[in-house]
Amino acid sequence: MHRLTIIILVILLVYALPAAALAQESAEGKIEGQVINGTEGGGSVAGVEISLIIYIDDVMAGTRPALTDDEGKFQFSNVDIQNEYLVSANYMEVDYYYTVTFVTGETTAYVEVGVCDATTTDEAIRISIAHTIIDIKEEDIVVTQVFRLVNDGDTTYAGPDSMLAFTLPEGVYSFEAPQHLMEDYQLLDDNRLAYLVPFPPGERQLIFSCSLAMPDSKELTIPFVVDYPTDSMELMVSGEDIEVATAQLAPAGPIFTDTGKQYIRFWGEDIPRGTVINLLISNLPGGGGGVFFIILGVVIAVVIVGIAVFMLRKKRRQKTGA
């Protein structure tokens, strides 16, 4: 029995030791990288602050700092390759994030961190395509806007007062965006919406929606301001028995969703910045209330005036009789 126990222990050690040695060997590695400035003639990448953000089981477990050398290079040694990592570089007050990937069987990972000089001008920003979807409901009008923006320059649009800004339709009373992105937006006092995240060269898609109260009348004109040069713009309106018109965009074929919902559609291309798209929606549901209240107000006013005239004549008769 004693000999059998020894044999079992030997077998376990034979199989366990290589596995443990392999696990220990694969857990040790290093991360090498280099900061590259994509701006032509841009600033130095020496002494850039680098942070290694460590994730264990999708939970941030800590950070490790480093500085780049004269060539923008940096290194983190003694890292556990079984964890997940992000490398962050702070350049000109803008944070850039890059994931780190260890190739299977390798203990060294390389990451190239692209940065750019910062600029406060938005001349290189345009909208490649803008979608505006309007849903006519019983009590309100929901406007959803989707923008695919492009930064064609080689600098990052950023700064204390430099932010992407969009003009919302007048009279909006609510604003919504994807929950995890709500903190990236800020409503300004002048009916404008600001997107607070710096915009480096490349593309970015934004989506948000707002609501308008249903008007008292049967008609409503919604002005849409083109805040950035737009390559193409699609405007769609859904609602039963409504009529839609605009002079700035050309009518296009309707769109039907899988549920059978129909959208009246308009299309335009190469729209300059500052253009105002006036959308006239007629035959709105529940309209006409405004006319009713106007008529009611006139009737009340006539009645009040009539009572006042009657009371005045009555007083005069009383004085005459006295």
C-alpha cells in the first residue's frame, strides 16, 4: 500500500511539474512600444507619459506608469501575459488608448501608439453621410440623427473650447443618446449640442435623438442646420396620412421596414456648411387645437366687452333716472 501511494505521487509530479513550469514561463512577459506622431512636422514624442492599464477578469486591477525615451519608445517588463492590457498615452492634453495583444506562444507584445498634434480649428472636419429620421407619434415628434464624421487632417481637434457642436431643432424638450455615451454630450444654452470627446484623424459615428411637442396646428416647419460640410444627407419621415415637403433636398423613393412601416424620403449631396433644411410637415394628427383656442379666446373677449358695455349703459340709466 505504501509503495502504491509513492507510485501515484510520482505520476502526479511527473505530469504536474511540466504544466506548472509552462504556466510559470508563459505568465512572464514584457510589453514594448513606441509613440509615433502622425502630424507632419509635429512635436517631439520624447518624455510622453505612458500608462499601462491592467485588467483581470474584465475588471481594472491597476496601472503602471512610464515615460518615452528620445525616440518615443517605452517598455513594461514582468507583466502577466494572461491578463488584458490597455496602453494610454497623454499627448498635448489628449489621451490615446491602444489594446495590447500577446500572440499565442509569445511573451513579448509590441504596440505602436499613434498620436497627433492638437488643433482648435475644425476646417478638416466633414460629414460623409447624415441620416435624419423623424417619427410622427400621437403626442410628440421624435427626431433621430446619425452622423458619420470624418477628420481629413493630420491633427486632433481638441481644446478647452474646441468641441463638435450640432444645432438641435427649436423647441426640443428631451435628449437621448446611448447610455454609456451620455456623459460625452453637453447641452448648451443656445439650442446647441456639444460632443466633448477629442476627434483625431479618421472616422467617428454619432447618434442621438430629441423630441418635439406636437403643435396645435396641422402644420409644422422644422429647420435643420447643416453644421459641417456634408457629402450626402438622407432625411426620412414616418407617419400616417402626412404630407412632407422641402425645397433644399430632392424627393427619393420611399423606404419600407420589415414591419411594413413606410418612410417618406429625401436626399441631397454636397451640402455646404450653414445650409438650413426647412422641412414642412402637413396634415399632422391631433392638430387644429390652436385654431380652436384662438376662436375661444375671441368669443370670450367679445362676451367680456359685451358685459362691460351693458354694465356701463345700466349705470348711465340709473344716473339719468335719479
